[in-house]
Amino acid sequence: MFGKLKDKAVEKMLEKQLGQLPPEQKAMVMKAVQENPDFFKKIQEEIKAEEKSGSSQMVASMKVMRKYQGELQKIMMGK
């Protein structure tokens, strides 16, 4: 029961974060997150760790995303 509720909450939060993207890109990102939740959770945790060490959210996000750029590209391409 709580798994579905948690999934719905994450989905709503993600939709809000992706507010400016075109619908087809939103759908692509949502699908990638739903199919790879552990990978995206790892990214989220690393971003939070960077923020705790003093980086701004933008800097932390860019640093972590750069680290996982290859894996992100594969996921977004559906491989």
C-alpha cells in the first residue's frame, strides 16, 4: 500500500520539478526514473551529500550529473 503511495508522491514531485519541459520530454524523464529508481536515488543522495559539504544545489547537481553522464545518456536513450 505505501509503495504505491510513495511512487505517486515521487511522481508528483518530479512533475513539479520538470514543469518547464515539453510533455514528451517530461514523459521520457518520468519513464527513466520509474524504470531505474535505485540509480536516481543514488544520484539524489550524492547531490544531498554535496550540498551538505557546502555546494549550492546547482553546483552539486552539475557535479554529480557530470559524474554519471554516460549512464544517464544510456538510460535516456533506452539502452
